[in-house]
Amino acid sequence: ELKDNTVIVVFGASGDLAKKKTYPALFGLYRNGYLPKDVHIVGYARTKMDEAEYHKRATSYIKNPDNDPEVSAKVEEFKKLSTYISGGYEDSPSFQNLTKHLESIESKYPSKEANRLFYLALPPSVFVPVAKHVKESCYSANGINRIIVEKPFGKDLQSCRDLLGSLKQSWTEDETFRIDHYLGKEMVKNLLVLRFANIAMGAAWDKNSISNVQITFKEPFGTEGRGGYFDEFGIIRDVLQNHLLQVLSILTMERPVSFAAEDIRDEKVKVLRAIPPIERKDTLLGQYVSANGKPGYLDDDTVPKGSVCPTFAATVLWINNERWEGVPFVLKAGKALNEAKVEIRVQFKDVTQGIFKDISRNELVMRIQPSEAVYLKLNTKTPGLYTRALPTEMDLTYKRRFSDAKIPEAYEALILDALKGDHSNFVRDDELDVAWKIFTPILHWIDGVEGPRPRPSPYPYGSRGPKELDDFIGKLGYKRSTDG
Ligand code: BG6
């Protein structure tokens, strides 16, 4: 449950993640009354700035397009509970100074209890020293201490193990909350309900009914200005190995013993362990080139000249267990594509020995964003005097069905979970380990560890991806339905 007397410390308070995600999420929670009583937010970063400047930055991504006075009033209240302190990331005195600041806030609490949530919105180079200093200097003796960290968790299996090992010297697994923000998304959280609260779904959920599954991430913009970071990681580490694999694990795991965090995570790990490392032949790489007046990846000044870093990847994963043997799971993601869309597409097998000819396959689509929807492609008789099977949709578009619902931002959901101590939607250490095992061999190949680096296929900015894509998916048995 939520603990009163909590201070949330945001490290990296002047950075992009904090500004764009952490603060707007904290504000969203505050505005709707979800933060604990007597909460206080402390921003911490190297940048020297006064409180006014900090408040300006921290609230710069909070949306209030209609200048709603109620929102403006809440923003003013929110500023009052947010203070800032600058300091280094690698020296004890800075952290002792932070502790003094925390104690002065906590001295006003009615009880002695002092709970602290440390959010590390930081580049990976300082994860370890900050985690260590916080433990040594800022750990509350009279309450709960928790730490939130976010990817990148290393670059391959070994570096991830090293990083986790170092963090574990100061923080227990129970105190650690590793964010994969896809786990906070409404439709991803819905997967458990769709799968385990519907007998109709359960009955068709295996290799006997399902032909293939695609989990697709498409962004209509390139790396614009973020090329320095991106080039070091590439699309597989940026999106597939974490966000899409997390979605896959919830989609395919067995029913957990209960709704408890450890039971859910046990099942996720189990299904991931049944996936062998991805093979080169099951991988298609691409890189966008300039088109329609838009710059190519290599035109980005922050990208090293001649880089062969993939900005698009499609990979096939196979799950060697009784339920899924032989069903290809395609994970694909790309920057600078033709649209913004993240979806799961489960394509069922053909109706065999049917009485109807040339009918489309059933497909269950779960659209994660934009505009959440679940729809099932279903053949229906064309209304009228003749009998023909027409592909139609049973459509659960959230905007229509839940028109009044406010769908929380992923970071709102996750920060609230961390405040409550619920690990269900955070990534456990062994999950990361097995996720890296699946991807490390192809990543080493792409990085040129074992020979020349593979050249990604070029695709025009704003297109559907490399021209080889349709063939790649077609070979796995995917059939385009009549309505595309
Ligand atoms: C981040 C990646 O983890 O996820 C970004 O680093 C990507 O490259 C982003 O754009 C996508 O998140 P969302 O919530 O906008 O789909």
C-alpha cells in the first residue's frame, strides 16, 4: 500500500527523461490524488539552477492546452512540494548534502517514519556510483527505501550481469524497480485479463489454432538529434530486446499460479527460457535513407560517418514448448517508417476442409498505440439473399467503448506501483538475463565481434521498411488478408 511520509528523489532532474516523462507522470498522479499524503519531490542534478528555473523545467512538459484554471492551480501546488538541489554523481559530500536536505523535509513529518523513493533518470555511466552513494549516504533508517532504474541494462549478457552485480552490492532485488515502460501501458496490462479471464481465448491459444504472431513497433520519425545514443545501441537493444520481448512473454506465458508479482514473473521467465537464441537467418536488418525531403540516418550529424547501425529489425523467435512449438513469433521495429503504430497481431490458421472457399484467416489484433483497440477479424455472411463469407471486424475500440475513461500514462502507472511496492510490472533480474541470452549472439554478429558487420538494407524514410520484408514474413506463413 501507499506509504505516507515519502520523499521522491529524481536524479537527473534536468535531463530529458525527467522532463518529458518523470515529472509529467508525477504531476498526473498528484493532480488525481494518487500520491501519498505529505509527499515531497526533490530534484537532483549537476546543473546549478535556482528553484524558479527548476520549476520551469520540471513543469515544461505538463500539458494544459486549454489553460484550465484547475490544472494551473494544481501546477502551482505541485511546484510548492518540489525542491531542487545540485550536486555531483561521484562524490560523497554531495550525497551527504542531499541527505541533510531530505532530513530537513522529514523533520516536519508528524511521525519519525521517513520513506524514500530514489528515481535514477540517469545515463548508465553513473548508475553504479549513484546507487552506491545513495545507499551509503541517503538510506533512510526509519522507513522504506526503493530505487527505480531504467534501461539500458548493459549491452549484452555479460555487461548486463556486471551491471546488475554492481547494483546488487547496494540494493536488494526487493528494493529495486527496473522499468520497462511498455509494462505500464494499458493494453499490455490488459493482456493478462484478455488471456486469463476469457475461456474463449484460452481455447484457441496454441499451435493448433495459431499460425503466426507479429509484434510490431513503428515510429514515423528518425533518430533526429538522438543519434549519438542510438548508434551505440541500435534498434534491437532500443526496442526489441526489452519492450517487444516483454510483450511477447506476457502473450505466451502459462497461467500464473496467482496474480502476485513473483508468480507472474516466474511464468515470464519460464517461457523466455524456452526460446533459443535468434539465428542470423531469422533476422532482417534495415537502415533508413533520405526520401521525400527527409534526412537519412547517416545525414544526422550526431551519427558517426558510414555507420551500419540498424534502425529497423525483424527477427523470428521460436518457443520450444508444447503449446507453441513451430509457431513463428516475429518481432519487428523501425524508426522513420510510414506510421506510428504498436500492435500485436495473432493470425489464426486457415479453416481446413471447410465448405467455403477463399476465405480470410481470423486475426486478433491488440493495438497498443495510438488509440487502444482490440479487434477480431471474423468472416460473416454478406447480408442479403446470397451466402458469401465476408471478412469483417468485431471491434473494441477504447475511444468508443470507454469514451469517458482516462487512460493513464505508462509512467504514471509504474511510479504508482513502485510507491506501493508492487513488482508485477517491473523486470526481475533473471528476466533480463534470459532476454539477453536470446539476443546476444545476433547482437555480437551485428556489432562485428565475430567478423565483418552485416550491412542493413536501405529503406526510404517514411516507407514500410526494407523491400525484403514482405518475403521475410510471407515465408513464415503470414497471409495478408483481403483488406490488407
Ligand atoms: C524508448 C526508446 O525506450 O521507447 C525510444 O528508447 C522509443 O527510441 C520509445 O522512441 C518508444 O516509447 P513509446 O512509449 O513512445 O512507444
